[in-house]
Amino acid sequence: MSAFQAFVLGLVQGLGEFLPISSSGHLVVVPWLFGWKDQSLAFDVALHLGTLAAVAFAYAGDWGRLAVAGVRGIRRGRPLADPESRLLWLLALASVPGAVAGLLLDRWAETSFRSPGLVGLNMALMGAVLLLADRRAASGAARPDGLLGIPIRDALIVGLAQALALVPGVSRSGATISAALFLGHRREEAARFSFLLALPITLGAAVVKVPKLLQGTTDLLPIVVGTATAAVFGFLAIRVLLAWVRTRDYRPFVAYRFAFALVVAAVFLARSAHLR
């Protein structure tokens, strides 16, 4: 893999991880469109180190407060009494479905799921889901306690939605944001919870996959370039999306998903006709 290819993949990973357009779907389709050799799932996970750094930097203050509150709650024997400690444990609970799905479906994730046709279908289907969810987004005043008052049921449902993102084209942020919108949370709250939820699941995947990638490669330049690019553009994507949803809706991302699905379908049909 060249450094340029790694840059492009890092770019789509950084933007796609936090914008609801599916980073994993782009990492499957982009090499397919350009005729590049398909990179391994382990390399995709290595790119997640960049977006992990982005979300950790963007929410360092939040995670610091949550961690302190969590330790304080444990020491007092009341881990759910403090709102910030409670949110920390809810984020941990919401991460469990994705972790379990990753362990159970790991083999399929590296083979059957990496299909451009499947990605195109999921891009369109989840585009429709996001559109419906966005129409149901709460339009009234935000809750006084925001995410600190999120019910356990809501956190678990969003976590279950996150597990669906193991299939490329679904989009981790798209699925979690859509679930939160359906549950009545405002657009900005839904995005923030999705971003906070990205850290534990991404960290877990990186711990499992990245050491295997490093053991099997001697050329670290593509990994460094891709990871750094993903970090920069991931941070920008977080800022852009949060600023956007404060005053606007998700329809541009819905339109992009539909357009992307049409491109995949057109290229697939054209190549199939060429082979006949």
C-alpha cells in the first residue's frame, strides 16, 4: 500500500467515523472503486486509532470528569448516585452489545461483510432510517440535565444499535444517532452520546486487532500516514457535525448516503456488463 492510498483511507475513516456516512463502508468501497488491493480489517482498525485519538482529544475534559466521578462513586459505594458517574457506567453498559457482536461475528466481518454490494444496500437502507429518525427529532427545549439524565433503557438501545455497525455501510454514528433520535433525544445530544460511545468500543477493537497487524508488517509508513490523517479529519468531523446539528438537520447526510448507494450500484452494473 502506498502512502497516498493510506492518506485517502485515513481521510475517509476520519470523516466517516463521526459523520453518519459509514467509515467502514467507505473503506470497503473506495479501494474497490479505484482498483486498489483490499486492505485487511486489521488495517481498518489501525485507522481507528486515529479517530480514537480525535474523540479522546475532543472530549478529554468530559472523560476526565466522568472518570473522577466514577471513582468517587465507587469509593462511596453509590456508583449511580452522581449523574456523571451514572453516565460513565451507562456508556460502559452501552458498549457491551458491540463488543459481544465483534467477538461473535469477527470472521464474517473480515470476509462476507466486506462486499461493495452489501455496503451500497446498507447505505441506502440506513439513509432511510436516518431520514425517519431525523423527522422525529425533538424540536422543543433541551432537557435540563441533557445526557446526564439519559435512561438506562435508552443507553442500552443505543448500544444495541452500535452493534449493527459491524456490518459496513450501516455506520456506527448513523445507527447510534438514529436510535437516540427515535428515542426523542435532540440532535446535538444524540451526536454527543454517539461520540462518547465511540471511545470504549474503538479502544477495545484496537487492543485486539492492532498488535496482530504490527506483527505481520514491516512497512509502518502507511499505518502512520493513515492513522495521523484519520486523527486530523476525525477531529474536524466532530466539530463540523456538532456545529451543524445545533441549527440544522441530517438531511444532507441522508442525500449523500443515497447518492453513494447509486454510485455503487452503477459501477457494479457497469462492470458486470463489461464482463459479459
